[in-house]
Amino acid sequence: MKRSSVVIPNALSPVKQQIKLRDSTLQRMHQRAEELARGFAAYCDQFDDSNLFTGPSRYFHFKTLTLLRKHKSMAGVMQDEDFFESLYATLTAWGMHRMGDTKTKLVDFPEMVSSFREEASEICKLASFVRSVSINRHLTVSLVCYSARPTYG
């Protein structure tokens, strides 16, 4: 059984993990990514129809997207403290931080910003594949990406 190493970055943690996955697992991941790309518009429509964004979730999501669109490049975004504050609020509004004894926790704000900035060059490379960002009637973000086949191993 052949295994390949894959580095898994986590934007919410400064730690990179290198894991070994079976080739069959990598193949399945690749197939799912291709299926997602092929049906992306339909998936966005289905999500829109569910109308999940309400209240603070909608407000902070829209504010974050507005701050994102102010920048001509991702490099500019990486220096925008207001963007990160809005992103942090969005993630919290989406339930990614719970009080009490639970595993759903965000790292502290300075640590989150630092981890994004440490990965700025990789984020900028990824952003270079995005041709346009549009927001539809329910504020779902649609990305039109250049075709890029991910490589594993």
C-alpha cells in the first residue's frame, strides 16, 4: 500500500502538519475537489436557497467581503488590520468559537493574524488563480478560478 506525504496548512493554527495518506485517499480527495469544481454554481445556488446568512452572520460576512474588495491585491489584504478584525468577528458569528469547555475555539486574535501573515506568500499564490469574485443575492461569494490541478505528494 503506497502512501504519499502531504503538508496540511491550517490558517487558524501556526502549526503545519505533515501527514501520510494512502494514494487511494489522495485520489478520492482529488475526485471530490473536481466534483466540487464542476458543480460549484449549482452548490452555490443550493446554499443560497437555504438562506443561512442572517443577523450577525450576514452582517459580518458582508463587512468582511466589503473590506476584501477594497484591495487590489491579496498582499494589501494581509496588511489590513480592519479586515482581520472583521474576519475574526465573522468566524465567531458563524459559531467557530464557543465559550466554556468545548473544542470549538479560535486562537487569540494576534495569533490568527500572525499565522495568516506567515503564510502570506502562499495565500497570494492561491489568490493569483482567482479571476473574479462576485456576490449574489444572498451574499454567497462565487469565485471564478483559473484551472489549476492540485498536486499531492
